[in-house]
Amino acid sequence: MPRLAKMAICSLLAVSVAGCADTREIDQAPAAKVEAPAKVEPAAPAKAVQTVELKVDPAHSTIGFLGAKVTRTHQGGFKDFDGSVTLAGDQVVGTRFTVQTASLWADAEAMSEKLTGHLESPEFFDVEKYPEATFTSSSLTHEGDGPWDVKGNLALHGVDKEITFPATITVTPEAVTAKADFKINRSDWGLSYPGKPDDLIKEEVKISLDLSFPRKVGPAPAVE
């Protein structure tokens, strides 16, 4: 069967066709809006409002992705990252993140080492040439009780693109938390390896963020 025909059948029938990956989780994720990077500085909060920067807690945060080829899906993510949110009062006004691309992982099974090595290679992330990926916000907006629109520059694989994606952001006295699920097209950042002719790789990748930024630090242990 021609490779494009096989992809079309799998896309239309999902798991109804034997040997096809179930990509519904990727397909149903909202797509991030992608544009050329704008040369606009982040808006500064009013001078009367004091700002504070909260660091991400990596032990209670995850940055993950879900990719797929014709025959199966692959779950992955990054273990080494740092970042912060900026608060003006109880309003989140900015965020920034840096991810070490060589910290990626994929699949919790015997083949994960081989897959991870391939993702680290020049055919994908090329981690030696591009050791970091960064995101710097330019605006965070929302209306009523709806999700936030997070807009900013995503620098990945040597390519800068401005993206906008929906997120759920919660501010409490203890912490700021942010969760987001959206998809991007990897080829927009030059990650264009197609896969094997009979097992093509889906261009859309789902990104999942689950981040925690503590506002309070526990008391220091008593000195005896």
C-alpha cells in the first residue's frame, strides 16, 4: 500500500485499523497560533504594583510531549529545565523558561534508549548544536473565567517563532500553578525528519505543561 494512502486510512479510522496509532489525543489538542517573532518588549506592570519572581519547582513540574508515527505513539519529555513566573500583586504578568534539550526522554520501555538517541541526533533536536530551547512571554491575557492566552517567543532548534497557546493558571497564597495542552507543527521549527517510507511520522506534536511555582518557602530547620 502506498505510504500516503496508509497514513490517510490510519488518520480517518484511527484505532479501527490494525497496526495504526491512535492519534486522537494529538488531533484533539488545541493548536498553538504560530507567527513570525514580533519585536515587542513585554509590557511592564504599573510602577505602583510591586513585582516578585517565583521559581519553578522541577520536582513537582513536568514538560512533556506526545508524538506519533503511522504505527504507534511515543510519549516523552524533558528532565532538566528552569524557569519562573512574574507576579504583580496576584496577577501573573510574565514567564520565561529554559530547557536543556539533552535531558529528553522517550517511552518507558526497552526501546527507549534507541529512540532517545535518535531524537537527540541531527535528524531531530540535534542537541549538540542546539543544547537549549527557550520560551519568553510577551503577554498573558484572559477574559472572565476562561483560559489564559499565553503569547511569547519559542526558540527551538535554531528557529524563533511567536506562539500563542491556552493555559489554566491558578494563583493561591501557597503557589502559582499552570497547566497547558496544545499542539505545534514540528516542521515550523525545522524538525522535519519524515520517518520511514512505510511508517511516516506525524508533523503535529502535543505539548503538555504541568508547572508549579511555590510562593512560600518552608521554615528553616531548628538549630539545636
